[in-house]
Amino acid sequence: MRQRARPLLGTLVEVSAQGASATAFDVAADAAFEAVAQVHALMSFHEAGSDLRRIARARAGERLVVHPHTAAVLRSAQRWARASGGAFDAGCAPRAVEQGWLPAPADGTPPGALPFEDALELAGHCVHVHAPVWLDFGGIAKGYAVDLAVARLRRAGVRTGAVNAGGDLRVFGTLEQTVHVRSPFDAAQLWPVAALKDSACATSASGAVARRDADPAGGPAPRSVTVLAPTACAADALTKIVWQQGELAGQLLRKARARALVVRADGSVWQS
């Protein structure tokens, strides 16, 4: 197994491949890292020139042309928001700014109260702004970057491999990899939870998303949520939905051909 890693997306992105020569792997890995870096440049709330900051500066009535990758992630985010009844909320950047998790954009137009999926109308690569909105694509953009990196590896001739970006993992080809989740109660412990083959997984743990006192189904608050899905983008989006909805997200998980493992604050486990 050949491996390379590079710091991107605020984490360490690891690219692995089986059966490729050293030269072929280097070319493929460079293409994968380039794709991840492009997603970061386009969708980072920290970058003043990113598409997300351009949207944050826009006023009601403006139209913006964004990169096809940004349009694809926005379309996916809106679809997840509507499918989950708003449990997935990419318009959460104002709350993240208030908490100090994101920097306040001095050039941003004050956001309105309209949900982001209604505030922005997407037609192709053109965004029609109905109301100002601050977007935080966060994990879903990271998942999209992982999927894009896998596509680049395959295009470069890599048939079997994996891409891991800080917990967003996707494996492809004949590779089978055991997914380990860090215990939310003891960081020194790793729990094997599933065998991953030609699919993806993502994990959200306490501190990564807002805590709740209890899930809507009546159980105690989650401490970590792991989702296995066909793509890393879908897996990451679903971790946020399951965190908010708990077992009520079961139907959406089945529709997405995904599975979830929830570790609750009292040590109990729910899995779909």
C-alpha cells in the first residue's frame, strides 16, 4: 500500500493506493490533493476570496456565478436541509461566529432570518440571493472533497485505494478497511465498528456539533455519531441529521442506503 499525506482542510488528508507504481501513484496523489485544495479555496468561510464569502457579501436581489463544485455542494446541502426538515443547516455560520468558532466577516452583509435553502436559489452555476445568508459548508465540503479526490485517483488509473480527511473516509476498489471510532469517554480507546468496502463513513463527536440534552426520540444526548454511506458527502451530512433527530432519522438513512451508529451520553448505543 502506497501512502501520502498533506495538511489541507484544517486536518491531515491521507491518500492511499494499492497496485500502482511509485511514479503513477505520485501523479495520482498530486491530482487528488489538488482537488482537495481547490474545494478548500472555494468553500472556506475563512478565505475572503472564496465563493462562500462572496455569497456572504451579497445583498438581496443579487446574482452570483459560482464554481461548479460550489454549486454542487450547495445543491446537496439544500437537498439535505429539505429532506431533514431543516435538521441539516448550512446557514449556521452566524451561530458559529457568535460562538467564536468562525471569524466574523467584516465584509459580510448581515444575514436574514430566511432558511438558507430558501434564501438562495440555484440555477446551474448561478445563485440568486433572495436574502443575505452566511454559509458554513464545513463537513459536507470536506466529504465532497474526499469524493472528488477519489474520482481523481480513479481517473489517474488507481483502481483500489482510500482517502481519509480527518474522519471522513472513503475506500474504493477491492480494499476493505475496518472503521475505528474513538471512544467519546476515553480518547485512548478505539472501537472497531464496521468493515468498509467501496463506500464511505464520517463521524461527529461532542464539540463538533451543538449538544442537545436529549434526542427527539426521548433518549439521552449523543456523544458521537458515525454514518456509513455510499459517498463521504452523504455520510457527513447525515451525521448532522442523526445528531439532531436520533432514531427519527431512520427512514432518511434507509432512503440514502446508509447506516448509523450513535453512542449516547449514558453509554448506550443505537444503530440503524
